[in-house]
Amino acid sequence: MQKAIKKESLKRMRILMLIIFFVFGLLGARLMWIQLVRGNYYKEKALQNQLSDTVIEAQRGTIYDSNMNVLVQSATVWKIFVDPISISDSGENAAEEISENVAKILKLDAKEVLKKCKNTKSRYEIIADDVEYDEKQKVLAYLSENEYTSCVGVETSTKRYYSSSSFAAAVLGFVGSDGQGIEGLEAFYDNTLTGTAGRLVTAKNAQSGSMPNNYESVIDSTDGSSLVLTIDDVLQYSLEKNLEQAKADASAKNAYGVVMDVNTGAILAMSNKPDYDSDKPWTIKDKKLAKKIKSIKNEKKRAQAESEALIAQWRNRTISDTYEPGSVFKIITAAACLEEGVVKPDDTYYDSGAIKVEDRVYKCHYRQGHGTETFTQGLENSCNPWFIHAGQKLGVHSFYKYFEAFGFTEKTGIDLPGEAVPSAGVTYHVEDEMGRVELASESFGQSFQVSPIQMITAVSAVANGGKLMQPFVVKQVLDPEGNVVSTTEPKIKRQVISESTADELCLMLESVVKHGTGKNAYVAGYRVAGKTGTSEKLGTLASSEGKKYVTSFIAFAPANDPKVAVLIAVDEPKGSNVGGGTNAAPAVALVIEEAMKHFNVQPQYTEDEMAGLEISTPDVTGKSVGEAKSVIENASLKCIVVGDGKKVVGQSPAADRNIPGGGTVVVYTQKNYKAKTVKVPDFSKLSVSEVNQLAAECGLNIRFSGNNLESSSVTAARQSIDKGTSVEKGTVVTVYFISSSGVSDTNTGD
């Protein structure tokens, strides 16, 4: 009996031992699994619970213009977040109180904030991004006063600021919510501008609160590098202003332009109109379009329309779009013909108004024909038959050689994203595919496409003595301390024509502005060379809306020592007088005039121009009326006396103001006088003499600008002060004149 009991006890002990060994085996295996296999995982989990790891964002680099004016910069802002679990432990009404007061300070929806405050599944809910300093301080003050500092936290962040909303938007681009560049330079130089983020690691106690500073480790962030651009703010402003005006005057779909330093390839200005606000890139700037899209009831179609509209407004048309250049391309054909010696400036050709090549007849825009004209006159008149004739003499092989040499079969390599890629057989004909008919069309700028940046780069090669330059936008890269890291050196791609040919062609192009279709690009005191262009948009012949055009003008100045080239294109202008000489040339003239003055290029006036130069108004305040009249009249100005006092107590314009020769100075002779005002009349479409007469009747001074004022065909197109505006008598109003005669170059050759 005892043996049986003992045997049973031993059996039970063995079973118990086996169970114990099995359990300890499982525990050991589990411990090995945790420590050896999953050790790193649990180590990370422990660190997460014991440590607070905060990212210290790096400041993105600043972008400056060529004059070191800040165009884009990053600044410190703050994120406000809540800890819902801590809020729930802080009292029954804590969530309501915090959401109501913080939402009021930050101008947020209190209901949305309350939802986040009550989300007890999370310890971190962001309620506001990009909070400015003053608002952040108000939030902190509220939290401190009400002992809610453990419930609501503040983190440092950064925000990108653009100096002037849409200024140079197409060039600068913008960043996304994560700070990554999306368009423009922000995208192209994203790696350069982006810094390296730092980290702040601190220990946490059992309640997730911060431990003393000796449990803190900091890895400093490194700010991004900065960019110094070739963009000149003065010329950028001038280009944008005149593009807006050109688009409005022609009721056009788009207008875009580029200003280039012909000797280096540096881009001095670049713009599209319409554009967008870099601070609000996801907002459709065109209000009419935005309203139209909003009215689309189908959600999917509305989203698609909105996406397409945003992509279109971000598009930098000067480098991403292609178009048929039209007669502007005659510059390239002329360069090739002169360089190969197949045509000279004085060679003649009889233009009957049309020319036949194989089975196709090409017509001149001047249907009657220009008769016998020299090659220079053919360029002045933008005569298609002359250039078809010249192109046939040049031949396919030589034509293609220069087409390729001037860069039309390759990207320019500009440092901006989205440059259009030339495609053989699509955007241009390769040599093997060109016959006499294709050569005829291409000789005057049709049946192929180029981008605006290609066109101005090629024409700049004519202006600088035959050197094709690589265009660029970034001049220097600076490190976070402002030291120069790298400088862009001008890059000559190749010599495409000789300097003597370039000089010869510059004189011919100057003649286009003096006597030909480019006369609306005339700028008093400066020698301007240029060429008009008008091309029919592909596929519009059969359009229900009729033909649509791209009109353009390209010019450089001074013609005898070129420094700056300007290209402006107007997309789908409306009206009866469509053409590069009408729609684009006046805007180019104003930009060139601004550029010449900005770069201190001294004007060289003709005798006629000297007669119209402005005079600085003399200071006659305090003088007797008789003495004042004598001084004013001796300065070749007219004097109007207001009041019956004996001495002058005030004058308009004030002393040392520039007014046109022969202008008027109004003098006041009574104390506490009230200045005489007048409403500015509408000068549009009036001749020079009519503008003079109307201005004299109103007591206004007129500053004349634009085309040859001696011509009877010039009329006022624009004025610096809107009609109906009340101004003081003696005020100077600038009136811009253009010619409506002899400026057409519309290409309808088919």
C-alpha cells in the first residue's frame, strides 16, 4: 500500500516537474523571442514611451533677385496641437473651454476643434498650422492663466512667404504643404533650397510630461542654401505691367514675354498673364473661370475641370508652350542667307503678291504685292514671297544646318522645369523629310513650332555677334551664412554666324523699326532693332470660331551695341487689326525704354527728337507775377495765372518737374488758394494735333510716347491717367501713340 502511494507520488512529481519545465521552457523561449528576435522592436517601443523625439525643421533657402531684393523667404511659424487624454483628465468641461477659447484666438471652427479635443484615442491632434507669433503668444497666455499647458502644445514650424503674391510667379513657383517644391525654381532647385532637419530628444515621465533639461539631446538643423537670380525687379515689373496691358488691349487669351541679356543669356524678366498667386497657388485666380467651374454639378467633372485650370495657370508658357513663330523667324532665314552669301541686303526681287512653289501658291499679306524691293525692304515689309524666294536659293541642306545651329532641334537647357522638348517629325521637319514646299513654308516661319525661350535665345545670337548662349535664371548659390557657393558663368554653345553677318543683319532689323512693320517699337533716343510675327494657330482654319493667331514682336537695343532683347507674344488677340506690329510691338517698346533707362544707356536724340525733349519746370514761388511769367516763358513754357495777387504763392507742376517743351505751368497768386482741377479727357484714337488741342483746352501737359509722331497715321492708343480722373491743372499725362498703317504682317499664305 505504501509502495503504491509512493509510486503515485513520484509519478505526480514527475508530471509536475514536466509541467514546470514546460512552462519555464515556454517562458524562456518567449524571453529569447522578445530579447533576441524582437529585441530592437521592443527597444524602439520603450524609447517611444520614455523619450519625446521632436523634428526641428530647417529653414528653406531665400530667393533674391539680381539686386538682392528678397523675393521668397521662409519664416518661423507654429503648430498648435492638443493632447485629448490630458484634456479628459483636466476636468469635465475642459474640452469645451479649450476648444471655445483657442478657436476664438485662432479664428477656427470651435466645433471642429472640439472633435479633436475629445478624440481620446490619440495623444496628438494638430488643430492649427502656420500660426503667427502674436496669435501663438495669445494661446500660450490663455493656457498659462487657466493651467492647461499640459493639454495644449506648441511646435515650431516654417512657412514660405512670397514678397508680392503673383510677382514672377511662373519663375519662382511654389511649395506644397510639406515644404517640397512643386513648380518653378522651387521645384528645379528643391534639393539646394531644402535644408537638413534637426531633432530634439527629451525624456518623458510616467505621465508623458517632460523631464529636466539634463535628459535632453539636441541635433541642430541646417538651413538650405539661397539663390540669387538674374531676374531684375525693375524689368520684371515693367514686363508684367505691359503684358497685362497688351492682353487687355487685344482682349487676348494669354500674353507672355521674356527679357534677356543678349551677351550672357541671363534672364532679366519672364512672365505669363494670366498667372497665379504663389501664396495661394491652389486658388484659381481667374474669378470668371472659378465661378464657371463651381457651377458644374457633377462632382467628378468639377474636380477634373478644377485640376486642369490649376495646371494651366501654373504653366510657364515661355518655356513649356510651342507655337509657330511666323515672320519673327525671318530673322533666322535672313541670317542663314546672308552667311551663305546667297542673298545680299541690296539684292532685289519683284513681289507680285504671290509665289508658286511646285503645286502650291503662297500669298503675301499685302495682296497687291510690294513690287521691286531689296532684301532689306523685304524684311521691313515682312514680304513672304521674298523670303520664300530666298529660302529656295538657300536650299534644304543649308536651311536645316542653320535651323539646327540656332538651337531649334534641342532644348535650350534653361534651369527651369518643364521646358518643351523639340520632337523630330512632330514639332519640326528633319532634313530628309523636307521638300521645296516644306522649305517654302518654313522660310517665313510656318509649319513648325518653337518655344518662346528658343526664339529669344536664337535672336540674341544675332544681337551678340553670332554666339548662341545658354539661358539661365540662377546667378549664384549662397550657403546659410551668405557665402557664395557657386556662380553661373555665361556659356557659349557655339558660333552660329559670323560677327560681320550679325552686324549686317542688326542694321536691317533696325530699318524694320524705322521704316517697316516694326515702327510701333520706336523709342525716342534709342536705336531699336526688331521684327514682327503673326502666325495662324494650328487647327483653327476649320474652327467654328474662325482663325486664331499668335502675334509677337521681338526686339533688341541699342541696335549698334545690343544689350537687352525682349520678346512678347499675344495669344488669340481679337479685333480687326490683328498683328505683331499692333498687339505686341508697343508693349515691347515700353519695356525696352525702361531697360535702357535702368541700365543708364545714354540716349542719342535726332534733331526732331531734341525739339520734343522735356524741360525742368523753374521755381517761381515767391516771385512777382511779371517776373514769374518772364522766367517761365524764357524756359519755352506757357504760363497761366490764377488769381489777382501780386506774388506767386504756388505752382503746378511743382518746381523741378519734367514737362514737355512748350508745356504749361499754372501759377497761383492768392493765399489759401484752391488748386484748379480738371477731368482728364479720353484721348484714345485721336491724332497728335487733336490730343495737343484737347490738352491745351483742359490746361494739361502731354508727354508723347511711341511711334513716329510726325506720321499722319499715328493715333493715341493709351494714356497714363484714366479718362474722367480729376487732376490738378498742369498735370502731365503720358499718351502712347501707335501706327495703324504699314504694320501688318498677317501670314495667310496657303
